[in-house]
Amino acid sequence: MDLGRMLERLGRMLFRRSLTRGLMAGIDKAASKGKPKSEMTPAERRQAQAGKQAARRARQAMRAGRRIGRL
């Protein structure tokens, strides 16, 4: 494998990883409505936690769907 292809592959891998991190951070921020935990009421904390759990289940379902699609 030549150097150009290796660098291109590495670049794609880093881009995907950073994109995923950014998306996860955005989902977490949206679930907490942009407030830090110290400013949230207990009800808002519970709601934010429920939103994060729902997002986690959605990601797991997407992964399972992709796995099934490959079969």
C-alpha cells in the first residue's frame, strides 16, 4: 500500500471519529437543554438523564440495524 492511500485512510478515520464525538456532544447538550448541572432543578436533571438514555438506545438500535443490514 502506498503512502498516499495510507494517509487518506488515516484522514478518513480521524474525520469520522471527530464527527462522531461532535454529534454525541451535541446530543448530550440538547438533552440537557444547554444548562450546566449546577443550574438544573432535580426535575430537569431527571429529564436530561432520560433524554441521554433515549439517545443511547437510539444509537444501539442504529448499530443493530446496520448489523442486520450487512447479513
